[in-house]
Amino acid sequence: MSAFSAINDEEQEIDQDTFTPGIEPQATWCPGCGDFGVLKALKQAMPEVGRTPDETMLVTGIGCSGKLNSYFDCYGYHSIHGRSLPIARAAKLANPGLEVIAAGGDGDGYGIGGNHFMHTARENHDITYIVFNNEIFGLTKGQTSPTSPKGHKSKTQPSGSAKDPVRPLTLSLASGASYVARTAAVNPRQAKEVLKEAIEHDGFAHVDFLTQCPTWNKDAKEYVPYTDIQDDDEFDFDITDRREAADAMYEAESRLWEGEVLTGRFYHDTERPSYAEEKRSIGEAPEDSLAERYFDDDAEWGKSVEEIRQHHT
């Protein structure tokens, strides 16, 4: 696969090794960790999307998932806990030409950053959000997370969690995400295809990525065997129909706690405009992006502010 670099506008051959750092650090994930599967799938998906490292930005939160920034070569920002999405949104608005990917764990994304998750989906920002869902806080050594099943015992819930877990797919759809999928680290072929489709989607793409944690969540399912919901005769639904997708998600999330893993694409809306497109349509976006004006010595910095002020008076 070849693609043009954003820096020197030269065509270059790209493959998964293109996204491997020149000095490859020794991965500190535990042996058997599902996070290796996310890294591999992302490296395989990017060349097929046709993006180079200098056209890509990866924003991560805190946790084992945050280490992805060290092992994936592109522009990167390792943010604070649960705050990857606001930074990703800002980067995309400032430089629409960047392919912006945000990543976090289930505690990082659905707990600490839950508010950002809901509103980024509602506003339909054109970014891809990968959530490493292993149903546990792994880096801090095994506390109950928002996706831990009810009754799960941990250091923070020694008698078992009394709380029902969140439903990430349902929450994402209800909040307004225009692309929602679930895949698993043990299914690399599907994972690559899902990530590729999510990255190419113009709008907020949420991928709930099931990742096993053999060290701190030994009771968790290892997500094997899984069933691709698109290949299951029991499920015949239109992924562009919000109501049908919602029913499929609810069923899939209920079955996960019962031990049946259903993965695949659940919702895809190609008609809804992204947040930036909405802003441009109502005249609240500058003609030139912040990134373009930064390198333009003749840029009229006050022009866009004045345009917005006039629009509202």
C-alpha cells in the first residue's frame, strides 16, 4: 500500500511496520494480555486506510491502554485519566486533515471519562474511539470497573459488586454515536476490518474492544468462543436502523454476562454530518483551520472571531 506523506507530499510505501517505532520499546503488557491484539489490529488497519504516521494522531488516557502510544508510531498525546476525548476533539478541530484516534480502558473511558464519552458521541466528532474493555482496572491492580459484572469480587468489592455494569454499546448509541461496533482481541481478522471501517467513517466511531486480562481478572471470560453477529442466522437486523441496532445491542450485552460473546458491527449511520460539518453549515467555523493559519504569515487571526460575532448579532 502506498500513501502520500503530509509533511513532504511524497508517495511512500506503507505497511504495518511503518507504524512501529524506530527504536521499538519492550512492551510491558503482561504475557497473554489482549492489548497486544489491539496494537496488531491497528497496525494492520492503518495501511489499508492509506494514512501515514505524519497524518495520524493517537491520544490515550491513563492505564494499560495508554501504553499504546509508546508502541505505535505517529503523533501522540498521553493525556490524564479519562480525558483523551476532549484533547482528541481539539486536535481534530484544529487540524481536520489529521486522522485522530483516541484510546482508553473501560475504567478510563466509561467511568472517569464517561461524561466526555457521552458528549463526544452526541456531537458526532469525526474521531475513532477504541475502548480496551477487560472488565477491570488493570494497571492499578484489579479494582472493579464500570463493566465488571454484578457480583464480581475484587480488592475494592471483596463481597462482590452490587452494581449492574454499564452497557457500552447501548450507551454509545443512545448518546448519538454514528458508528458502533464491538470486536475482540482473539479475533484479529474481524478486529482489523472493524478498525478500518471505524477509521474511515466520517463521524464519531466507537469500538468496544474486548481484551482479556489474565493477571488481574482471572474470572473474566477470555472472549472465546465468540460469534460474529453478522454471521449468526438468529440475528438479521439492519445496521443503519437505529431501533433494530438497539435491540441487537441489548441482546448482545445481556448474553455477554451469560457467557456468549457476540461481536461485529451494530450501527452505521453514513448520513449524519460530523460536528465540524454542522458548524460549517451554520457559519460557525473559520474558512481556514487553525493548523493552516498557524503556518500562514498573512493569516487574519481575528477574522474568524469577527465573523462569529457578526453571526450572533
